[in-house]
Amino acid sequence: MAESTTNNNNDSGGGGGGGESVKLFVGQVPKHMTEVELITMFKEFSLVDEVNIIKDKTTRTSRGCCFLICPSREEADKAVNACHNKRTLPGASSPLQVKYADGELERLEHKLFVGMLPKNVSDAEVSALFSNYGKIKDLQILRGSQQTSKGCAFLKYETKEQAVSALEAINGKHKMEGSSVPLVVKWADTEKERQARRAQKAQSQASGVPNTDLAQQPSLFGALPMGHIPLYNGYGYQAPGTYGLMQYPLPQMQNQPGFQNMVPPVNRGSAIRGLSPDLAPGLRPRGFSPANYMRSGYPSIPGLQYPMSYPGGVINQGSHNSSHATSPTANNNLAASSNIITSSGAQTEGPPGANLFIYHIPQEFGDPELANAFQTFGRVLSAKVFVDKATGVSKCFGKKNWIYQPYYLLRAGFVSYDSPVAAQSAINVMNGYQLGGKKLKVQLKRDNKQSKPY
DNA sequence: TCATATT
């Protein structure tokens, strides 16, 4: 005797048979029909796990459509083939519409997005890594005009389990060779999400007055199950409006009695000192330029080894204009600057007007050096150097092959302060300052989150 | 010339 009244053969979760439940959208459903009636009807054509009538939010009445959950793709296809445009239910004006629900096809592809790939990564490297978790059906590294990767890829696995295990094992944990940041692994966007992303991008680029008001995008929230918290926010975004971080408790501590005396005065007044004329680039000691020392070896922390060479490092010199600045101070500064970048790699943004965009940063500068160079003017929340996409590589002709090699690493970066005053001080002193053969351009970072209605 | 990219 076969199953007669069992409608919950729930083997999809247990992994028996490898079936994966599939959600279908059904249109042209008479509003008076119940879920039980619909289940009964569809069971003539396929196995059915569940039917959910889609109801009006307020009136709770049927909207004339439903979701139909089938235990496998095969069963779902049976329902589609038997019903779509083939049968008209009593009271309906047109035949049933039965199709895969939005995002369902993509979901069934077990497709992952991989971010934070090195620019020069090869298919073989990515393939080797991800093959540890299952059979790769498809791999596509996104590449730009040259061979260089755009830092991300798409990847399909044979089964959901394989994709999940890769996601959990690699996301945020695995660093590729030569990369300092871990890979990001997420489920690829569905078609709808792609469109939403495109629209949002177009809007923010067109107007320059981006809409970051969450209240104006209610659909995204309505789509999330109640209580759902995304497992991983791949981009580390903060909710708009939550400026700053709690990771730097120092400002509060500095205001407490007893702490002030522990901080050398030169340090605490640094933002103001940065504005003082005697530190201005044009008035710095002659006969010593950053370009000079760069030719004769590459100091990792120029601000410390060549204290007179640029304004950011000037507080470290004990000689000519600040007798109370001592070398322990310099060490403190170094320690502070290396703490600026969090271990998670998350970049922190300061309040509006407190973030700088800096161009023509010397090659020798990494994040810590950049932070060090700019900390004289205020509390640096974050400093980030990156290579300019357009000019980071040049192509050369070889006898047989194209050779892509870096020739002049044009670098830019961001520095975020906790106050606009500090940022302005840094601009006043550092903009146009010659460092490493090029003049720094220091300006306020474009701020796309600026305008926000109340 | 504006960071973490989306087929």
C-alpha cells in the first residue's frame, strides 16, 4: 500500500536522494481556493511538500496566486509541464501560470560570488582552492580590459552542500597567496538583486545625491524573513547613519582625569600644530627632500627615520623647534599608527568632512606609513593605500608574449579623522607637499552618504 | 582621482 495521506515526505532536508526542494510561483489561482484544495489538485501531477497562498498584507485575503514547494527539481518540472498554460481552474480567467519563483533558478545553480581575489590570480589557483570542497561545474574570473582580474569571480558547484562547505570554510578566513585580506565568499546575486544593484548604482552616480535613506527602500526589508540576520555582510558595511566606531575608546579616555598627564603635550596639540606656519612645507629645513632619501634606500617608516622630511613626521625630531618631543614619543606614535588598522581589515569612516582622499602617494607607503604621516593633524581612524586601477600596470612587448608588469605604481589612499578640523589641517599642510618625486594631492574625500533627510 | 568587485 502506498502512502495515502502523508503529504510531508520530508526527505529534502535529510539529504536522502540528494533532492533539493524547489519553489514554484503559481498564478491564476481562484481566490476562494484553500491551500488544502490546491495541494490536492497539484498532487495529481507531482509530489508536493507545501502550498502557500499569497495573501494581501492587510486584508489577509488571497491575491490569486500561491507558492508551490516541490521536493525536487524533477517534481517541480512535472508540475510546470502539466499545468503551466495547460489548465484553467474554475473561476479563473486564464490558464494556470506555473514557473520557478524569483531567484529559484539561480539558487539551484549553487552559484557563489568570490571577492578579494588578487589582481593576478589564475583560474588554476582559484580552482585548486575551491576544488577542496566539491566539484566545480563552472568558474569565471571577472577580468578587465587587460588580463588583470577585477578581484572577483563566480563559481558553480554541483551540489548545495559543496557550496555551503566552501562558503563556510573560506569566507573571511582564507587568504590567497600574496594577499593580505581574506577572500569573501557569498551567494551570487539573483537576477532581481542584480537589477536592484544596477539601478542603485546608476542613481548614485547620476545625481551625486545618493539616496541612503533606508525608509525609502522598504522592499528590501520586507523581503527578509522576520528576525533574519544576514550571516555575513561581505562588504563590512555599516548601517548608514552609524558613523565612527567603538573600536577606539581613546578619545573618551583622554578626557578623563589622570590620563591627560600621560600624553605628551605635543601629541595632544598635534592638530593645531599642524596648522602652525613653522611646519609648513615651504618652511621646512632645506637640503633635505623626500626624493633624496628615497633614492638612497627605502626606509619603511620615513616619518621616524627622516623626521624632518615631511610635516607628518616633524614632531619626532627633538632638535630644532620642539625640545619636549622625545624619542619615546616617536615610539608611541608608531605604536598608535599600527593600531589604526583593525585586524579585521574593516575600514572606518569618519564624520562628514573628516575623510581625505590622497593622490600621488609614494610606492614605499603602506597603510601604517600613511597613517603615521597624517597623524600629526588629529586622530586617525583609518588609513588605506590602494593602487590606482588605471595606471597600475603597463603592457610591454616581449618576443612572443605580452608581458604585464608594474612600471609606476601610482597610488592613492584614504585617511579618516574623527573631526573635520583635523582633516582641514592636514589639507592645509600636506596638499602639494612634495613626497617621493610627486606632489601629494590631499583633498576631502567625496562623500556619497552626505545628504540625508531628517 | 574616491576603498569591497557582481556574470
